[in-house]
Amino acid sequence: MDSSSEFKRWKSSLGNHSLSSLSSWTSSPRNAISSNSTVSPCAWYGISCNRARSVIGINLTSAGVEGMLDEFPFSSLSHLMYVDLSVNSLSGHIPPAISLLSNLTYLDLSINQFSGKIPLEIGYLLKLELHLLNEVALYLNQLNGPIPSSLGNLSKLATLYVYNNSLSGSIPPEIGNMTNLEVLQMNSNNLTGPIPSTLGNLTKLRELQLFSNKLTGCIPLELGNWNLLSTLGLCENNLTGSIPPTLGNLTKLTLLYLYGNQLSGHIPNEIGNLRAMLDLELSRNQLTGPIPSSLGHLTSLEYLFLRANQLSGSIPASLGDLMNLTTLELDANELTGSLLENLCQGALLRRLALSGNNLTGSIPKSWRNCTSLVRLRLEGNQLTGNLSEIFGVYPNLNFIDLSFNKFYGEISTNWGRCMSLSYLRIAGNNITGSLPSEIGNATKLSVIDLSFNGLVGEIPQELGKLTFLDTLLLNDNQLSGQWPVEGFSNTSLSKINLANNKFDGPLPLPSPLTKFYSIANNKIAGKIPSSICNATSLSTLVWSNNSLTGSLPECLSNFNLSILNLQMNSLSGTIPQTFSLQSGLRSLDLSQNQFEGTLPQSLVNCKNLEVLDFSNNKIEDKFPAWLGTLPKLKVLILRSNNLKSLLDFPMVAHFFPKLHIMDLSKNNFSGHLPANLLAKLQGMMSEQNGQESKDKSLYMRQEVAGGFYEDSVQVTIKALEIRLERILTILATIDLSLNSFQGNIPSVIGNLHSLIGLNISHNHLMGSIPSTLGNLTNLEWLDLSSNKLSGRVPRELGDLSFLGYLDLSKNQLTGPIPLSRPTKI
């Protein structure tokens, strides 16, 4: 069969065979040599022929072809030298019949959707020899399986691209036989195992990219044989061991990427021999020791990344000799000493990151003139100095973070003259004085974080000019005065934190775009305006410890809030009754207010609820047994209300499955202690009883708006009411004290092996103390006082090695005390 017929058969197999780019692939007479001859494809789109009218080239790149190669006429194209089918939508496997293209010198199947394995038959295309356009390009497909070792037969091949697939297995050592290779790109696959030392044989190599795989082992010393190499990318693997000093032989190297591995040891001094180096990136390893001063010899260097290692010592003065340096990132190490005076003498430095070290001293005066700076990160050191004098005006500066140092002084008016400034963060220092009105001139500001300082005075109205402001963090200062009620409602602020200041007056309303809003621990007074219902983007609302009055707007129960904390106000009325099925509420704290009425049963819709605190209100209701269906509820605090009647629970298999803090104290509950509830509290049982938490965090918290919200709770510990500003995830307590429970203490309580605190004092309990309490091996406090318990104190209590507080007073107990710790009896 002639090639034109087979081409047409392949065309008809394509998913879009009517494609306009292939419209010339027909039996039109204009393609015929004579009326009796066969049709020649030489005039077809993408086809090229030699003088003998044999097809020698196919170029359908970006032709929009969809389909597979199963019908491709491999057997009829013995003269084919050039194939480019890149940037199409071809799929399926690459047929082994590709080996029939015995004269092929160029193959590009990249940027398609090919799957399956690379056929080992490609290794038999021995005419893929040194040529102006020779290469094999299979990148950006969905190929899997191993790289065939037969590729090592292609000893004349100059370029091999197989990156961005899903190839696995190890790199065949036979690749080292491809001694004419100049470019080898195998990055962005799932390759494993070591880098073969045989790659050191590829002495013509100019570029090697193996990054973003899962390679292990050491970097072979033999890689130092590549005296023509300009680019080496081994980053984002699992390589170990030290950086071989033989890399210092690669004198033509301009890019060295070793970041994102597990390399250890010192940075070899020999790296300083790489005088052609433009970009050196060794970040995110486990490198130790000092930064070698020999790096100062890399006078062409533009980018130096050594961040996130364990480097120590001072920053070598020789780095100041790098006159072409534009980016220097040494953050997240263990560096000490002072900042370099001459670091910016090249006047090209744009990005400087030295955060997360132990640097001391002040900012060099010469830095006032480093006007090339675009991004500066110095946070998390021990730097000092008067901030109002240190910094000048930086026309290009976009980002600066000086947080958590020991800077003092006032906020400089110069920041208002940095017209490109978008991110200003000076949190956690000793800054005093007021916020200058000139800050409102930096109209591109999107983030202001001046939290945890000693700022005083009122907020300047000029902040209203910052129309791009997204985040305003002024919490934990001594700021005062009133915000206008409409203060934020016309802004684009998504995060507002004014907590722990001295603001007073009415509640400033958030923007419809605001997601996080905290004004906790201030002196805000008055009612919550109904116009709060316009703030429909709210997800975190923390207005605790103020003087808010009136009722709670119903719309707050319909918002997609994750956190709602209004504790310690003077709010009254009933709690909104319409929590929706779409609710994402995780933490609800309305404690220490004056709410009355019943508990809203629509809370059963809040399937993500973990913390519920309604303590210290005037709620009158029965125990809300329906809350037991909430699958994630961990903390339930109903202390000090007017809840009453028996604790009656349904006989179901799963009830309060994650609950580990329960406080029902200071109510009017009566009847027997609920044994059928205590038997189901899987969250308070040890691992062998089935429900150990998978949460690895130390404290209960939720990620919100670029930070974390940590839940707090007030509990009675060892007869003292204590506010826990953070809740340990392992804390498990039950407090049923100051009610009217009667009857015996259920022995099933001894199954709650995770219990740390138990208080059932001030009830009417009788009978003996069950010996099963000796099973509570994590118990730290136990209060059974002011009951009518009788009999002997179980000797098993003497085995509770963590028990530091025991109160058995005001009972009718007899016999010896089996304890050697503080006890009231």
C-alpha cells in the first residue's frame, strides 16, 4: 500500500479527522504525478519529501491533532528522517513499530497526552546521530514505567528530553554510554534510586536536569568531570551526604540548583572556584558550618540562596564584594554576628532575606542609601536600634518585615514616602509613640502589621486613604480612642485585628469583604448594629471581653462563620434559633453574658462544631442530648445556667464520640449520674478503646486568615477556676459538681482512661467509691467532696501516680488513706 493511502487511513482514525489543517490530505488530482500514477503526499500540509518524492519529514506541531498513533504508517516511511508531532492532543501508547523508522534523526512527540511506557525499541533508532536538529523529545506527556536501558545504544544522540511525565524506577547506568549527549532533562518524574556514577562519562554535557524526582543517595564525585557543564539541576529530591568538592571543577557552571534535598556537612570551599556562576541555590538542606568566604570570589553571582539550613557563624565580609548580587537569602539558619556594612555597595541588591537567625547589632547606616531594595526580611533576630533613624526612603521597596526583634523608637514618617510599599510588618518590637498620619500616603499598602508593640494614641484618619489595604493588624498595643461606626465598612479589608488595646465607643463595622475581625479585650460598648448583616464574608468574629449590650442579630447564625466568640460582654435576649445546614461553625463561645431562653436545637446542623461554650448565662432548658449527634464536638461547657431535670440519653451506639471536655457544673441537674453517657465517651478513652485523636497539634486551634485561632476555656482545676488561654488536645475533664445528682458513682467511669480531671463534688452521691477509679492512670485531680459517700477509700487510688490533688472531704468515709499526696478528707 502506498504511503498516501496509509496517511489517509491514519487521518481517518483521528478523533478530529476533518481538521482544517489536514484538509489537503486527500486524493486530489493536483497531488498526482500523472493520470495513471498513485497520489503523492508531498504537497500535503506538514509533509516534506526528497527529490525522489519519498517522505523524509513530518511536521504537524500545533496542528490540533487528536487521536493515536496505532494507524500511523511506520512501515511505509523507511526514508523518514524528521518527525515533529508536538503540541497536539495525541494519546495512547507510543507503538514499538517506531523502530521501523530506520533513518530517523529527529523525534519530537512532546506536549501531548501519550501514556504507557517508553518503548525500548526507540533505542534501536541508531541514525539519531549528531546533527543540527537531532533530539528525542517526549516531555510533557503522561508516560510511565522505567526509562529503557536501550536508550544507552544511542551513543550519537545530543539531546534527550523526557521531563514532566510519570516515569519511575532508577536511571539506567547505560545512559552513561550516550557520550555525545549535550542536554539531558529527566526532571519532574517519579525516578528513584541513586544518580549513576556513569553519568560522569558524559563529558560533552552542557545541561543536566534531574530535579523534582525521588532520587536518593549521594551526589557522585564523577559529576566533577563535566568541564563544559553550564546548568546542573538536582533540586527537590532526597539526596543525602555532602556536596562533593569535585563540583568546584565545573568552571563553566552558571546555574547550580541543589535545594530541597537532605544534603549535610559543610559547603565546600571549592564552590568558590565557579567564577562563571550566576545562580547558586543550596536552600532547604541540612548544611552546617560557616558560609565559606570563598563565595566572595563568585564575582558574577546574581542569586545566592542558602536559606533553611543549619549554617552558623557570621556572614562573611567577602559577600559584600559581590557587586552583581541582586538576591541574597540566608534566612532560617543559625547565623550570628552583625549585618554587613557593604552588602549593598553594588547598588543592585533587590531581595535580601536574613530572617530567622540570631543576628545582633543595628542596621548599618549605609543601608539608608540602598534604594534598589524591593524586598527586605529581617524578622526573628535580635537586631536593635532606633527605627525612626535607621531607614531612609526606598522608591522600589515593596515588602519589609522587621518583626520580632528589639527595635525601639517610633514609626518613621519615611514609610509614607515609599510609594511602592505594599507590605509593612514591624510586629513584636518595642515601638512606641503614635501612628504617623503620613502612613496614609503610601497608597499601595495592602498589609500593615504593627501588633505587639507599645503604640499609643488614636488611629489617624489618613488610613482611610489606603484603598488597597487588605490586612490591618494593630492588636496588642495601647491604642485608644474611637473608630467611626462606618470605619471599615467602605474598605476592602479582609483581616482586621484590633484586640488587646484601649479602644472605646461603638463597634466599628467591618467591610462586606472582611473575613477575620477581632476587637477583643477593648472597651467597645453599645449594641451590635443590624447593619452587621452586610458583612456576609465573615468567617472569624472575635468580640470578646468588651461591653456590648442588646441582642444578637439573627443573621450571625446564618453567616458561614467558622469562629464566633462573644464571651464576656453584656449581651442579652435569646440565642438565635436558625443555624443552617450549610453552617461551617467550628467554635461558638457566648459565655459570660446574659442570654436566656432555651438552647437552639438548630445547632445540630453545625456538623463541624468542636467547641461550644454557653457557660455563665441564664439559659433555662433540659440537657441538650441532641448535641450528642455532632460528630466533631470536643468541648461542651454549660456551667452556671438554669439547666435542670434528669440526664436522660438515648440508647444509641455513638454519642458524643469526640467529646473530651464536659462541664455541666453549677446547674440544677438531678437523678443518677448518666452511666449510659459515660460508657459512650470514646474521646476520653485510651487507644485500645478505639478513638484516639489523629490531631497532632499540641493545642486546639484552627487556621484562619494566614494565622491560627486558638480556643480558650475556663475550667475548675484543683478547686480553682482557671482560664486556659489555649486548650491542650490531650486535656480530658468532666465537671458535674454543684448539682443535685444522687445515687452511686457508676463504675463505668473507670473506662475513661484518658481522664485528667474529675469533679463530681457538691452533689448527693452515696455508696462507696468504685475501685475502678484506680484505672484512671492519667488522673491529676479528683474532687468527690461534699457528698454522702461511705465505706473505705479504695486502695487502688494509691496507684494513681499522676494524682496531685484529691478532695474527699465532707463525706462519710472510713478507714486509712492509701495516698502519700495532698488529700482533704
